[in-house]
Amino acid sequence: MKPRPAPHHAILADGSKCSGCHRCELACSLKFFGLFGLACSRIRIHKLDDGYLPLVCLACSQAPCLDVCPANAREVLPNQAVDTDGDKCIGCLACLYICPISAPAISPETKKTMTCNLCAGEEEPWCVRACPEKALSYLPLENTNRELAAGPGEYWLRLLSPRKRAQISPVSP
Amino acid sequence: MPGWIGRKLTVNLTDSKAEKAPLSQAHLDSYLGGWGLNAAEFSRAGSNQGLPPPDGAVLSLATGPLTGTLAPSPPITACGVCLPVRRKPPEGSCMHLNFGGDFGPILKYSGYDQLVIAGKAARPRAIFIRDDEIDFLDVSGLDRRDPGEIRAALRRDSAGKFSTLLYTGLIAREEDRSELALLDDRGRLIGGPKLASVFADMNLIGVSLTGSGAIEVYDTEGFRKIIGNDARVFPGRPCPCLSPAESTLNSRRTGQRPTAGQNPIGAPESGIWFSLFPPGPRGFSPAALSHEEDLPGLEENGKGKQGLLADSYIFGLFGLCPTLLSRKSRREEIDLLLDLFYGATGRKLTREGFKTRLGEILDEVMNDENRPD
């Protein structure tokens, strides 16, 4: 896998606080599409048996999606977030399948993948601002937690029980 | 059609047919949404073409122009869904109520502003609406009393992330009593036995909804500005309907379901806390809206009884929950509401025009309503 610098920030979710209100999803769809719709969002609320789980790309330091893309469409942005270059993407969804938390979403317009870019240029991502339960946090990773900074995706995934992992559907409808 | 989808879905359980009909801009402008659309559906004086056979129950769920948007208050997906019901006995009586949750928004995302269900199925049925695709499933094999089994079955057949449910089942009312109720995807109580009995009359077990569409608003930038920058809109308070109650959090920690004492009417299957919206409109007068500054502060949040009842109407019409607005006065609240209405639909509505129209709609609702207590 291609090594790359650790991301400066990441959106971390606390599933125990999430009430499943979908407000983060609507804020995201408004930001990027100018519409309100769950399918237009880059952050997803997964329904689990015992609650809700917000999932969003955590910009892993060793992101498997970067290597698996046959069209080299996955790109690292200046803020170290990973997103899909729509011009290069061929819509094979390989990045979605290989992501351990199925973070890439499928654009309803292009049917290609799209990923959270941490609202590049904004002080704080819209989803974090919209969350009334404070279940989402936008955290600087460099000094707060070395383990998180090394690979937030992997770290976060380890917190999930196998039962919860099994409930995360790999592909969006 | 900004703020609206412009379509109505009518489902007839008797012959398992579904019909999609357009809703005109003039009709939507005239009835504003939610209760207004339902009043039009049920009103004897209104446009009741296509009214289902009068000898059975009819259920109409209508959304408002702000339903499913990031409009203020409840964690934004709060909906203004109304459930007027006409059934016997008494003949022609009509019941209206609001409920929150994600059924309303997802109804719009699936491409409909209004869902009307009528007729009676020969065998227990569940309706599956996946955007344009409507299916009827025979669920005779399910235990109709067990909400957990019904929810699991409906979820299994519609496991998408953009889905929600409305279904009936027996819930624990007291330690030794149970009653039929209408529940949503979270296990929240939507309606009590009277409403659930309408489902039972129709032989309808539940409705599963999947919506992968989106809602367009008229003035995206204006709307974005209001919800992003306006201190009136983002009080940062979670919605009481959706937030987990202490009993639910305890049950998550301990792995035990809340008892009837902890969660008096709660759905034992999920343990999710719920709240019913304030009592209905009986006794409300539209005149309350003309005394914005004089509302008595009976409630903790500073709203008076009349204000609460007025809220119930506004919620039902526009599709937003006003309980969490950080407003100082009724005047400010209505100004904000009209700003949002304009941002969503592009229709200018003056304060006076709104009050007049609201009064007319409510008169229509009241005339058609004979709510049993």
C-alpha cells in the first residue's frame, strides 16, 4: 500500500450518542448537491439492531482504496482527505467493496463513488455543525492520539464489535 | 416544483392496485401542506375526487413543504405527517394527528407528497414502496401481535439504508395489559389503539418505505443562509422525539429492556423511548395567532397552551416541529416560518395571508373532525 502523510483532522463518530436523525446526511447533501436527500450524502447513518452508527471516510493512512482503483481515480486532497476524481472514475465500485467500513457513497447523478472530503476549505464540516447530539467530532489528529493519527480507520474499526461489523451493509441500494 | 414532489400515491388494498397522480401547484399553494392536503382529501366541500369507497377506513398521510429539508428544530428529519382517518362508527368521523420520525421525509424522498391508503385486503398485507415500485406482500404467517417479529420481517425485505417502517403490534401498556398500537422504525409509538385499529380494519400490517430521491428547494442559498447562520434556527438542541431517553440508555448499558414502569407505553421490542405530540387541536382558535405577544407561559419552554396547540397545526401543515425553535415571540416564529416557506417553495406568503389561509384550512379540518377522546 502507498504510504502517505497522516490526515490533519478526521470526523469521528460516537454511535452511542447518535439518535439517527439524519441531519448530518441532509447537511451534506445540501452542501454538495444543493438538494435534500439521504442518497446524496457522503456520510451515512447505518441502522443497527441496537441503535445507529454514523459512518464516514476516515482517510486511513494506508488507504486500500488508493491501491485498488484500476483507473487511479482515488486521489489524496491537500487536506489529506481521499476523494474520487469523477473524470477518471469508471464506476466499478472497487473502492467501496474494499473499504473496511464501506465509506464511499454512490452518487445518484453519476453512479460513481464519492467520499467525504472534510468540506475542504470550511472551518468545520457541515455534518459536524449540524449534529444536535454532538455525536460527530472534527478532531485534529496529530497531537491528540498517536494511534488515531497513524490510522483512524483501522483504529475505529477495532472498536466495533464483530456483530456490528456484520450489520454494516457493503453496498448502498 | 421546489419544496414539493408534486405527486400523490393512492393505494387500494382491495384489489392491490396503486395509482400515482400529480398534485398541481395551485392545489399545493391553496392547501399549504400536511393537514391542508388531508383536509382537501377528506373534506366534503373539497376536491374529493377519487375518494375511496365510503364504507371502509381511509388513511391519508401528507407531508408539508418543509418536510425532509434541514428546516429548523427537530433533528431535521422531523416530519409533518398527518393521519386523518374516516371510518365507521361514527360515520364520517375524521381523526388528525402529527408524528415525527423519518416516515414523512422518506415519503418525499420516495417521490410522493401524500400517501392515501384505502380498501380492505382479503389477507394480512404489508405494502412495500421502493420509489416508483409498489409491492404487496402476504404476511399471513406473521404473528400480528408481536411488533418485533413484524419489524424484523419488514426490515428483512427492505434492508436499505434509506428505508423506514410503519407497522402495528401489541405493546405493553401496563404490567398486565397490552394494546394494539402503531409503531415506527425506531419502535416509537405513532398512534394508539384507535389508529392501529384502522390498520387492522384494512388488514394492513405495515408499510415499508424506501426513498432514494431528493428534494429541491427554490432558493438554495437563501435556505442555506437561514439554516446555517440564523441563530433562531440552530439552537443546538436535540429532538425530544428522537433522543434516547435515560431508560433507553440504561437498557443499552445493561442489556435489559426497560420495564413498563420506566417506559410506560414504550415498545418493549425496541426499548426506544418515544413521545407523543401534544394533544390535538380541540379548542384551538386561529385567533390565538393574533395575540402573539400575550401567550401565557405555561410550559417550561415559554409557550402557552394555545401556543402549543397552534404549534401542532403549524407542524402538521408545514412539516416541521416548532418545539425547538429558539424564538422569543410568536411573531418572530411566524416570520421565520414564512422565510423558510419562501426559501423552500418560492411562494411569498404574508403574515396576514398566512393567518387567513390557516384559519380557512383549520375551519375545514374542524368541520370534518369528530375526534373521539
